[in-house]
Amino acid sequence: MPMRIGFDRDKYLGMQSRHIAERRAQFGGKLYLEFGGKLVDDLHASRVLPGFTPDNKIVMLAELAEEVEIVVAVNAKDFARNKVRADLGIPYEDDLLRHIDAFRAYGLYVGSVVVTQWTDDNRQAQDFKRKLETLGIRVYRHFPIANYPNDVALIVSDEGYGRNEYIETSRDLVVVTAPGPGSGKMATCLSQLYHDHRRGLSSGYAKFETFPIWNLPVDHPVNIAYEAATADLDDVNMIDPFHLAAHGVQTVNYNRDVEIFPVLSRLFEEILGSSPYSSPTDMGVNMAGYCISDDEACREASRQEIIRRYYRALVAEKREATEAVQSRRIALLMAKVGVAGQDRPVVGPALHVAAATGAPGAAIELPDGQIVTGKTSALLGCCSAMLLNALKVLAGIEDSVDLLAPQSIEPIQTLKTQHLGSRNPRLHTDEVLIALAVSANGDDNARRALDQLESLRGCDVHTSTILGPVDEGIFRSLGVQVTNEPVYATKSLYRKR
């Protein structure tokens, strides 16, 4: 089925800006605004809230560009373990630089980077600090605190937050963001409150966390999809007991914020004299729940996202040869919202092609809901065939028309097998697109097909086997949402990453 818009983007931008202004007025001085989730490209939000564009949050901040300063937090341990952002396939240090470039492209001022959990024996963090400083970016260090966050007396002392380097900021709305979770954003904000208080400066803290959406039911598929997205973190949605006790209203938060809130309140009391908040929900400024325009559209989009997360967990466990912990957890969430893997429309057709041919198969759902498949042949892999078939349908080209003549494919196969050492002569998606681009110079059909590439953005694909890195990267670049069966196409032990 074609995607239904379920989220009012313009309403969201307006409401969110006004609510942040109200929170700033509450504290009067500087506001440290912790931004959870992805600020530059919130792909998860755009999938579960159709109509929420990936750049919504940064567009909203861009409207306040003259007042906003951005501090990017990154955990030193992520450098040591070479952490990679799964949805983009790039290392965290590259993602941090990409974020800074994106902020600047929107006219936002990036004041500095803070490296949390700093230890002097972390060579990778030291090297990256030098690299940032060479690029003209200020870098501050925040240090581990023993028994954090339970030992409040130590935390709020010269040996706790007092050891951290004070981040010099020049604007009154300081957005603290990060490339991913576990970066120490909240601790960075609280450390700044501590140092500001010692300097006699007025400042406050608030939290911008899109998920779970506090004013949707705890079992709403949008919130369940958040649990699926954070299955590796053991996050669990729950009713905020502090908000219920203080205000008599049921709201949703997640376990880590609820568990830490009593300690957080004590930290506020030690730093500010009293806590400005009665509950974790009170800390938030998220208005997304008020901007859902079609609840059923968002429910269905979220159910599909949970299924995607399930397949991705299965593939990750297969690749890493690990226990099926995440996939089992997500399978329970699927049962909770009443879906199974076969409820993803492209799964059945892809498996049917594989069963009928005895070779890998692929299927894509086009924007109008039509399913197009691809099978493995002597010339093309199933993803390449599916891609060409989809472009023909989108361009209104007859199925019998060959966009690539066999004589144009064979020289590429010869190059691969005889000179580049490839054991697989079939064309990958990148090779097919290059050949199509070359053909477009003199072939009107090829040009029309190539012009439809943008129409693939947001489409769903499923394959009967795990994709190789090349096809995976091409689909990611095209904005296609791909899942795979947790099965390898060959029995080889060595596989390229």
C-alpha cells in the first residue's frame, strides 16, 4: 500500500520551537538542552512517524540559529572499541565530523566537542582530540567518576564534576548532542550546571527525547518500535510513577530515566538548591505526540519498523555468531503488536522467487504498493535484476525491453573474473547502475529508467539471503529499507565486510 502521511511536520516545528522558548523562560539564564536520538538524520522517527522528515529537528534549531550553540559529546570508550553507526555503516569518529559539517551547513554554531569517560591511556581518544584541535575545534575532557551516579556527595564535589574541564559557551541555548547513545550527554549538562553554580551563573537543564512519546500509551506501536530499536540497550517503556504521583496523570518514559530520577533530583538539590522537576516526564520538551495527524498510519508504519528490526537482529546474530538475544526480544514485541515476519509485504514474494528458482531472490515494494521481484541469472544477481525491473516499471518501460544489452554486460564480467580476481561474474547493483548511466548517453529507455532512481527512496526490499557490503551500501545510498533472511548465499567461511 502507498505510504500514508501520519505526522504534521509544520505543526511540529511551530509547537516545538514555542515549547523550547517557554522552557528557556522558566530558567531565565542559560539552558542546557540534552538532545537524545539523531539530530541530523532521525531515520527511525521518519519511518515510524510518516511525514516526520529526517531533518525535522535540525530545521527547527536552524530557526534559532543566532541563539543556539552546539556541544557534541562523544564517549572515549567508543573510539577504543571502534564503534560503528549501524544505519550508515561508518565509524563514530567519521560520524561526529559528518554531524559537525551538517550543523554548519544549517548555519548552526558548533562551539566544541566534549570527550567523556576520558582516561589518559586511551590512545585512540588522544589521537582524535589532536585531530579535532588541528581542525580548529575546541575539545574538552570529562572524566569517569567512581560509583556514578549513586555517590552524590562525590559527584557534586571537586573530585567529581569539579575535575571536569568547564566548557566555555557564548550563547544562552546550549544543545548537547551526540552521534549515538551512551555518550554522557546528561552528565555533561549536569557538570555544566555544577560549574555555572560555582561561578554564580544562572542555568537550567531540559531534555529533548523523541522516544518513547510521553503522551502516547505505553503499548502504542510507536513506543513499542522504540523498544525494538533499543533492544541492545535493554530499554523498556513504562508508566512514569513520579509523574503519576505528582500530577495524577499517566505518561510514558523509559526505565533508565525513571531509575535515575531520584538520584538526578538529589543532584539538582545539591547543585541548584532544589529540583525544578517532579518527574522524568517534566524534564522533557518533546511535542511529537501532539502532531500525529493519522494515528493508524503511524501504527502501521511502526509495526513494519518492528519487523525490520527483527530481521536486522537475525542477520546481525548470524554474522557475529552470537546468541539470539535481541531477535527473541523483538519477537516478543512483534507478538505484542500482533505481527509476524510474513506481514512485511516483500518477504513472501522474495522467498517465492528463491523457492521457484533455487537461487537467491529479491522483492521491492514500489511507492504505489506494487511488488516487483528479481531472480538470479548468469548475468545479474537478484538485487541487480530487481533494481532494473523496478526502474522499468517506474519509467513505464515494457518488461521485454533490455535496459542493458548482454554485450555491454559481458566485458564487465570478463574484467571482474579475469583481471580483478572476482569469483562471482554477476553484476552487483553498483556495476548495473554505472552501466545504466553509460547507456543513458545514447539510449532513451536507459535515461528514463535512470531518472526514476529517486523514486526508490523509502521503498522496502527483502532478499532471501544476506547482502554483500556492495549491494548493502548502494541500497543505503538510495534510501531503500532493506531486510534479509539470515542465510548466506554461499558456504564460504571468509566473507568481505
